[in-house]
Amino acid sequence: MKRKGILIILDGLGDRPVKELEGKTPLEYAKTPNMDKLAKIGILGQQDPIAPGQPAGSDTAHLAIFGYDPYQTYRGRGFFEALGVGLNLDEDDLAFRVNFATIEDRTIIDRRAGRISTEEAHELAKAIQENVKISADFIFVGATGHRAVLVLKGMAKGYRVGENDPHVEGKPPYKFEYEDEESKKVAKILEEFVEKSHKVLKEHPINKKRKEEGKPVANYLLIRGAGTYPNIPMKFTKQWKVKAAAVVATALVKGVARAIGFDVYTPDGATGEYNTDAIAKAKKVVELLNDYDFIFLHFKPTDAAGHDNNPKRKIEMIEMADKMIGYIIKNINLEETIIAITGDHSTPCEVKNHSADPVPLLIAGGGVRTDYTESFGERECMRGGIGRVRGKYIVPMMMDLMGRTEKFGA
């Protein structure tokens, strides 16, 4: 029997026990009746997106979960960000991910400029594109929230360039380092771009208003993640012979989905931020299931709460995701569908970053063997029937349950 599949990735889902949550993780503490229902009729386990002990980036983790070896495929995050904002790039373009940040007296005060809104970021990016002139052709556009994308046209040979992001507040921005002459050219162009953009941002009405309101101003650009065209040997859709769609709000994950052959949809109200409309995403999944064989649904705010070291907010976001999942399972035929729920990596609140902790995994739907687990949480997943697997096995397990695999051998 051929079934359809839904892969739900709750970004940064995994966590560690939190003292103020009675020693539970945010996932264990949250009220998740819908995911718990799926756990009871499905099977649980843990997955390592890349390998045990290896913290994964969101880009490399998604590539691995979709079956691509990130060590062979990955050529930097920036290119995925660019694809994700809808840019169609050439193979000789060089792309970067950018943060709007707050700087005072040459010291980074806030790496995310108080998490400015997507609308503000897009206005600021437009001002830079229109008013900054440098010694190279470039594209600069806002992405999601405090993020933006920079593309230097025809400069892919200079990809061995560093970054100016110290990754912590309280430090000055780094100088762009380089490994060869082509990268040296790029480093000089980036220094020029950052300096001229800083002048534009300081005088922008958005920042004057933010300052009056006591909010961090977005007056500086942190640039990192140089990326060139990814090495995708075969599109996901061709490999599995399925029509696939992704429901995603964040630029990076949109870019990964586009690169491997998914049609990408972002419903109105889906922001990738704490204020995202999760039910709008759920409705889009149900709608697309009529026309597609495989749906990928990405939910970002769980990761942001981990980075912010905010366990209570992470609980809220997990409960929001549970309502989203509840809408989906109430409006589909579960016997004819395989649902997998996991994260792309763990983002423990105490770490405020990605860690190598294994990620909870749930698979439910028609034909799925059940185990004896009762709820969806880290400890229950440790005793689940799937055991502990690499992330690259999630899709093949789903495809087999969907009746989309072929026997190997006689």
C-alpha cells in the first residue's frame, strides 16, 4: 500500500533537564496531548543528525536528515540563505549570511539587534542596496527577522574568507581573514561594505525610532557563512520518485528545500519567529497533501527559545507546535499517512547553542509497529523501539512505511 508522508522538524527540539522545571526538559514538561497521542500509537527513538558527539548546524543537519552527506554536499551556509530568499544565483556567485547587530564604541552589544522584525530588516536592507556603492556588484536583501543575505556576484573563488562575527556580545567585530589572493580581494570588499553600510544604518529613520523607544538599534552588519553552489548529486524528488513540498518560513531551510527539489510554500502569518502563525502552517500542510506525496514542515521558534536560554518560552513554543500537529492529525487520514516528528538538532537552554545531544524521534501512522512508550519526551525516546539511529535513516524508514522503497537483492 502506498501512503503519503509528513516530516515535521521542530528546530532545536532536544534539550537537557532544567532545574526549575523539576528536572524535566522543556519537551517533557510541556503539555503535548497530540504528540503524546502519536507516541502511544507509534514508535519512538533518538537520532543523531550527523553523528554521535558532533553538534550540527541547521544547514548540515537538514541535509543529513534528507539523506545527503554534509561532508560532501555542504559548501557554506550563505548560498542556502540566498536560495531561501528567492534569489536565483550563478555557480560563480559568493553568498553570505548576515545579522543586523547593535554596536557601540566598536563593541558588539547585541548580535541580533533586539531581534528586529522582518519588516524592519527588509527596509534597512533596501536602504543599503540603494545607497551603498562598493568595488563589486552585490545583492543585499532582508531574510527572516534580524537576518539578511549578501551576494557578491562572480566572486566564488574568494570563498576562503573569514567573518567579522565574534559570536558573543562584549567584543569588537573581527577583521575579515583570508587564505589566498582571491579571498583577500573579498575581505577588502567586505570591510568596505560593512563600513559604508554602518553609515547608512546610523542615519536610517527606523533606527532613530528604535533609539527613541529604547530598543537596540540595528546599526551594524555581522557577516559570516561564505557559501558557494552546493554539491547536490541527485534531487530528493528524483531519488525517491515523489512529488515533494516544504512549508517553511526561515530563509536557510527554504534554501535547503529548494536546493534538493522541494516546492516551497510560506503561508501568510508564518514568520519563523515567536509570533508565527502555526495553524496557518498546519492548514497549508493539509491542503498540500492532496497534491503531494511528501510534505516537510519546519517550525523554528523552539530553537530560538533555546538560544535565548528561555525554558518557559521553549515550553510555550512546543505547546504551540503541538496544537499545529493536532490540527494536522484531525484533518488527515492517519491510516494512509506516515508522520515523523523530530528536530534538526538539540539546542539546550543551558548551552544557548546547538549541542550533540541526540534528538527525540517519533514515527506514527498506518502500518507502524508500536512500542510501549506513553509520551513524547527525551527519556521516553531513550527506551523507544527505534533505538538510536543516524539522521540519514529517518527518510528511508518513512519511505519504506509509505511503500516507496524497492527490495535489494533477489
